[in-house]
Amino acid sequence: MNAEEWRERAEAHAARIDAYVAPHLVRRDTGVKHPVFDFLFTYYSHRPAQLRRWHPGFGVVLDEGEEYGALKGYGVPGSSSAVGEERADGVSRRTVTREYVASQRPLIESLHRLLTATAGRAPHFGCFGLHEWAMVHRLSEDETRHAGWPLRLGPEGTDQVVTENRIVCSHFDAYRFFTPSARPLNTLSPGPDDRPAFEQPGCLHAGMDLYKHAFRLSPMIPSDLVAECFELAWDIRTLDMRAAPYDLADLGFEPVRIETVEGRAEYVAHQRGFAERGAPLRERLVAECARLLQVT
């Protein structure tokens, strides 16, 4: 890819991401916490600067790509070296190396198994976002993860919602944050090593984690796929916290009142939409994993 083309794509990618990252950086620099969007930059380990960096993915060679030479995974075509030799015509070239892809094979294989298993499972839409409620069960308001924001129904009302509804959380990274009193109420017991046996495409957290899987495959996959997964995670996180027990009306988040019949129907409608939106992204990630596994 010639320098003019890839630099144009890199600038467009950075501008796309800045719509989300720039407000976060302002909040971070001024010490302002956001109970909804900070999650995407703190729970997930991909730093804003990494998210802004455009990558073409394995198999594309960048002319005049010296600035990529110091980045993880890159080298001169045909070499694992990040320095290497210049082209005969004086133009530097950089690409993600085969050696780097080979070194990532255990990760690629594990993600391929998980994504394939999840894609092959029927989606379930009966959780109603109760995982966030189970995370505050029997806690006082100043003990919750977002103690600066009140519980809409108060502690007693929140606890009642948890105990009166069937909890069917299939995602370990949500389940592990349940309070000790709420954990036995879950009908499932997902663990850290059995994700392929539990994760299903209707789960909001499985949808958000497409972003995690994508950035873990970076720079081997194109950044447009990482960006699409990030934008899906952003929208899912918004629903996740609108359906949570916190009152975030002052931030402009109208609650999805999952304690009511109408609220549960609204939640499921959004959940179905996100499952449909996530399916082709999951398929693309599966295809990228399969492609990378053919490299070595």
C-alpha cells in the first residue's frame, strides 16, 4: 500500500476513534469519572493511543512505513527484524511479520475456539441485565462500584428485584463480580476456563468482548474491524448501564426499568438487535483467526 493511501486511512481511523476517546481524555485529565464509558478504557486493557493507531492487518506491506518499525509485530517484509534493510529504491517498507503471527498461535487458536463455539450456540434473551443488580445485592449504597450514583429503588428495592427474579448469567467476567449473597442465586456456574461451554451470542458481555478479542489480535487484523467492535461495545455498554440499578438520569441516561414487564420487553428488543449486529463481526473475527492459522 502506497504511503498516500495508508496515511489517509490512518488519519480517518484516528478521527473516527477520537469522537469517543477525546472526551475520555479530558475527563481523565480533570479527574472526572464516568460510570458508563470509563469501563471501555479501564476494564479493557487497550489504551486510547493503541486504539487510535491504524493497522492494515497481516499481509499488507506499507511503503514509507518507518514509523511502524518500532511497533510490536512489525518488521521488514521477509524478515522478523524491525530495522532491516531499505529497499533498493530507498523506500522503507514495513509489515506484520510471519514470525510474529506464528508466536501468537496459542492466542489465535484459543480465540478461534471460543468465537466459533459462541457463534454456533443459539442466543438467549432471558437475563434482563440482572448481572448488574447481582453485583450490588445486599450492599449499602456507599459500597457499590459506582457509589457516587444512587440506586433507583434503594438498597431494599434492589435486593428484592434480585431475589424475585431468575438469574441466568452465562458470562464469567460478569458472574465473578456478583456479591457473595447473589452468587448462589445464579442458575449457572461459569468459570474462567470453560467459556466455550457457556458463552452465547445473546449475552451483552459476550458482545462487548468482541472488542477485547479484536484488539488482542491487533496488529494482525485490520483496525476497521477493531473499531467496529469498539463501537458495538460502546453502544452495548450504554444499554448495560441504562438497565442497571443506578439512577444515571443526571447524565442523560433514561433507565430501562427491567423490574417491570415493559422494561424487560424493551431490554430484550435491544438485546436482540445487538446480537444481530454482533453476529457478522464475530464471523469476521472467526475468519481472521482461520486466515492467521494458515500462515504457519
